[in-house]
Amino acid sequence: MRKNDIATNVLWVCSQDMQFIYILPGWEGSTADGRVLRDALLRPHGLKVPRSGVIEKIRNYHKWTIIEDAKLVEALVNMVNMGGFKADNGFKSGYLLHLENALKEKISNSDILGKPHIKSRIKTMKKDWYVVYDMVNGTNTSGFGYDSSTHSITAKPSVWNSYMQVHKKEGKWRNKIFPRYKDLCIIFCKDRAQGNNANDFPQMEEYANNEEQSEQIEDVNVLGEKLEKAGNNMNQAILGETEVQKTDSMVIPEISKMQSLSAFDRFKASRKIMCDPETVLSFWNLEGEDREDFVRFMLEE
């Protein structure tokens, strides 16, 4: 009860389009929010939260257009030429946000995010580039070339047939254009990947896997920090709720010490004060006679 009115704690849940999808009434107004939410989640037909994997799959998907691909490669080339984000094992921290902002300037109403959209697209581009680069410059391949006018790989049928016997999955490149190969060389090539010290495809694939593992480790570390922070916040909430319950439970023994009040008044005052967390707080902020006067005031209210 609060100010002579019954207080009720009601949990309302809205969808992303601001439609109510769940309501749980009935809890006393003094009940902590965390306890109400926990009850909603544990009920047999209670609040159902979609699995994070389903939400992430929808959020992470983006169908790239030809124009978006071109603008991303252009932004990557500009970033590499500008310096500051290139590193021996890929790109330095902050490059995804830089590219995200660059695309927002080049493409109106862009909803492309640095992570996961741009990160995933760069990974795909790099994988395709490794295959084409290995054909044209690899130490274990010969007879391949790249035609800048048609943006495609050139080779005699016999060369293709020989290559396909070993690389069965790469047959798509026989009739596929790869228009941004030269630009991707600027982005992904390194000094050590030229001339006699060039890496062949298996070596470059291993390098790509190592880089991906490094990114995954970084993602795990970030996730760990977020989980730790969330865990700390939850612990604080639980401790806060426990402290409130402990404070409530001490009201009755404290009022029982006030022998100037009748047993009925002590019971009535305890019940009335404990119905409202703010009243409980006011009760404990007072001391001695002021606390007893506050109890009498609550009885007369």
C-alpha cells in the first residue's frame, strides 16, 4: 500500500514496432524489478525471449550490390594509401568503423555496419583474391594471366584442364569475371608476397586462417569483457534486492521495541510501512524518538 492506495508492480513487454506482446500483473509494488522479470521468464507460459542466434542471423545478413562492392573496394584502397590502418597481419583496430563511415558518405541511407557486414565482405573478397592471385602469380601454377579489359582469368584449355584436376572447386573462375583484382592487389598484397619470395596459395590460405583466428580471439576477448560486465551488473542487482529484503525484514523487530504502542498498532504500522520501499527508506533514515514519531504519523495517515 502506498499513500492509502494499493500499489501493484506490472511488467509490460513491447516488440520492436512498439506493440505489447506480454503483460504480467499481480506482484506487490514493493517487489524488485529483477524478481518480477525472473518470475516472468520462469513461468511455464511466461515471457519467451528469441534465441540470440536467430536475431543475429537476421541482423548480420546483407546482400551486397555491385555499387556497394565498388564503393567498399574504393574505400579500402583509399584507406591503405592514406596509411594508419594497415598492419603486417591485416588491419589495425578501428578500420571497420572507418570503412563504415566512409560508406555512409558515399552511399545515401546506408545500413551497412562495420561488423559484421564489412568484416564478412572483406573476408569473402580476400578469399577470392587469394585464389585468383595464386593462379596468376603462384609458384605452383603457370599459363594463367589476367585480362584487365575483360576482368577475367586467361589460360589455354589444356592449362585449365590440368589445373582443374587438382583444384576441382575452382572451376567457377573459368567463366567468371573478377573486376576488382588490381585494386585488391593493392589492398592485400605485401612486399614479401612478390617476386622470388612470393607465397603460394596454401601458404596464403594458412596466413588467412591465422588472421581469422586472431580476429576470433579478439572477438572472444571482447565478448568475455561484456559478459563479465553483465555478470557484475547482475550481481549488484541481486545484492541490491537482497539488501532491500533484509531491510524490510528488520522493520518488524525494530517496531516491536516501541512498547509505547499497542500490539495492534505495532502490527498495523509494520504492515503499512513495509508496503512501500520509500517509506521503509524514510523509516531507517530516522533515529530514536523521530523514528517512533514517524510510526505514529503513519498510523494516523
